[in-house]
Amino acid sequence: MVGRRSLDCRPMPRLAAWSLLRSGSPTPLREVEAAAVARDLTPRDRALLRRIVGTEVRRRGTLRALVRHFAHRKLSADLVAHLHVALVQAFFLDRVPDHALVSECLDAVRQTSGPAGVRAVHGILGNALRARVEGTSGDPCRDLVGRDLHLAEPFLRDPVEHPLLWIEDALSMPAALAKRWIARHGEATARALARQALDEPPLSLRALGIPRDALAEELRAATCTPRPGVHPDVLLVPPDQAEAALACPAFGEGRASVQGESALRAAEAVGAREGERVLDLCAAPGGKTAVLAAAGAHVTARDVSAERLERVAGTLARLGLAQRVELEVGDGREAGPAEFDAVLVDAPCTNSGVLAGRPEARWRFGPAWKRELVALQAELLAAGAGRVRPGGRLVWSTCSIDPDENRRQVDAFLAAGAGWTLEADAEALPDVDTDRERGAGPIDGGYWARLRRDG
């Protein structure tokens, strides 16, 4: 059994993680904060809870492969969730001694599943720990991608015989997504996209009102080590320094804002100008709204969620832009007068361009969910177009890299009726260089298209 660095196992965040994962929620990461508050977790335990849940979501395919290999029979959802939490700590966190991990796991199983559950989990977890070996073997059926660990025996499906299933096992990217990426980009790029999404991405900060170099100096004073992004206003901060960066005076005083590079490009594509009236149809969380307002436009920020609009209001207040924005709760599909110089429709999507930052979305991907999203997008695009004055601009934006949500959606809109011209569009894949110190591309993938109404 491989030794681990000493640290207590702390049962409270472990049980909280089990509860979130057992619930079957499609968005357990979003629920971490509420669970931490409900259990009155310390900041340290809250951070551990987020790491366990986040790692489980990002590595779920590999965890399933481990359980499948060692269990030999179907297990209840309760036991699978217990095993996933324990295996996250054993294989991906490197923080818990094995004896403490096993003890705490079995205590938790005893509380929820009784003696039979304890026996099953004890055997599976013990076998997995005994099979764990330091270093890499060079065998893609035994190595844990991105970890200096392998198993003594193959547990991942063969990448030659079953390339899609290997990607799902080893890279935790559902085969349905991998298949689409391979068809469009080839297997090497598909694997690179999946590999990139295994890791928590850097924090992307936009410099506001100051040069990027000046913001970098402020961040370095706060013990951060930012590197330049592709966009001239963006800095990328390692994920383990995100908390320090957000506590920096530059952020609190409105000289920096969290915004991905592709998202920023989409907002800039609107070309908002001083005195224009601009509608941001799906405004939350407010980063693009702030770009439009900072350009001098009078912005109507509309969103179906009042709670999410409160986040927009907070962002605008911190940046000193609240006076330029009117917040409006409502369904973006509702019709209204064609009175805006420009409309931005940043639509709900599959998030396939930002799976590193929103890892849960990969496990929701499927034909039915995508059909619902594409239908909703078409309604939002048509409604947004109806709010543009003659001669005005419409920008369609997603954080997806799926053409059905991007150029094909725009082409379908243009084919449905005359009166619009596509001026420009752009797609960006997320940076697939896993060396975060050298990566040259945007960390967020996405798409935007700018159309102009005749008149």
C-alpha cells in the first residue's frame, strides 16, 4: 500500500460530499456553498468539500472504471458515492493517509448502509489501494492521466479497440461528446480537448481602467503569479491563487473583473458606443453587460432569474457602472419593440467550450438535452432580432464549440427570412496546452456572430 502525506481525513466534508453526490443533482458543484453553510463548515473544510466534489465531477469516468473493475457486481448509488469520495482522496488528492481514509470511509458507510455495505466497500477499496503503484507504466489501460500513478492491472478500456470508451474512462469525457469532437477535429484534438477539461482552469481577470501590466504588479504584490492571456487586457492566475487574487484590492475596487477571453471578445463584437441603447438579453452573471456599459452605452440587462440579476447588480456596483444599466426580469423569448441599436444574445448552451470551468455540463450532454437547448436558442435568437431597430446590430454568442449551437443556428435564422446580413463570426477552441505556464490560447472556448439588420 502506497504511503500518503499525513493529514486528517475530516469526516464532515467527506459526508457532505457523499450527500451531494448521492443526491443525483446535475449540478453538485453549485450546491457546495449551501451545503457548507448548512453544516457550518470551517473555511478549510469548505475548501476540501469543493475539492472533493470538483475532482469527482472532473474524474467521474475514471472513478466509474475503478469501481467497475474492482466491484464485479452492481452496487447501490449510496455505496458508489462512498467509493467515489474515497477514491478521489486516494488517487487524486494525495492528502489522506490510507488508514485514515479507509477508517473514515467505512464509518460513513456504516452510518448509511449497514454491515453489508461496510463489507462490500472494504473489499473494493482495499483491492484498489493495493493495486495502486507509484509512477507511470506507459500502458494506457493502466495509467491515470495527469497523475504519477498507475494500477498493477489494466482497468481502462483499450484505446485501440474502443477509442471512445477509453476517452470516457481515462479522460472522463462522455463518449457522445468525444464522438462529435473526433468527427469535426480528429482524434488527437478530441483527446487534447478532453485532457484540458480534466484540470481546473486558471482564473481569467480583465484589467479595467489600468494597463494590464499595472494589474499584474498589484497581483504579484498579493503573492499571485499571473501570466498574460491572448487578449491584451486579460491576465491568467493559477487556480490555487484565485482566492488571493479575488481578495486583492484591485478586484474589490473595480480595477479587475473575472471574464474569459472568448466571452470578452463576444461582448466587444457588439461594438457598443457612447449613447447607444443596447439590450443584453441573457445578462447574468453580468460580465458582458459591464463591457457594454463601460463603452458608454445605456444597457438594458434582462434575465429570467431575479436572483441571477442580483449578481449582475453586484458586479456593476463594484465596477461603478450601475447608473448606466437598467435591470429587467423577464423571459428573453418575449416580444418587444424594435428600439435598440444593438442586442446581445448570450444564449444558454451546452457549455462545451468551458468544460474545464463548468465540468458538470459534460455529464448532462445528450441528444434530448441538446435538442431542448437548440430549440430554446432559436426562440431567443428570433426574439432578440425582433428588438433591433433597422440598421442595428445583433450579436449571437455561446460558450459552446458545437456548430449546431453556433454557425448552424445563425444560418438557420438567416435562411428563415430576409432582412439580415452576417457581418462577421468567430469560433475559439479552449487552449489545449496542458502546460498552464505556456498555454497560448484562450482558456474558454466559444463562438460569436454579428448580424446587421437592413434599413
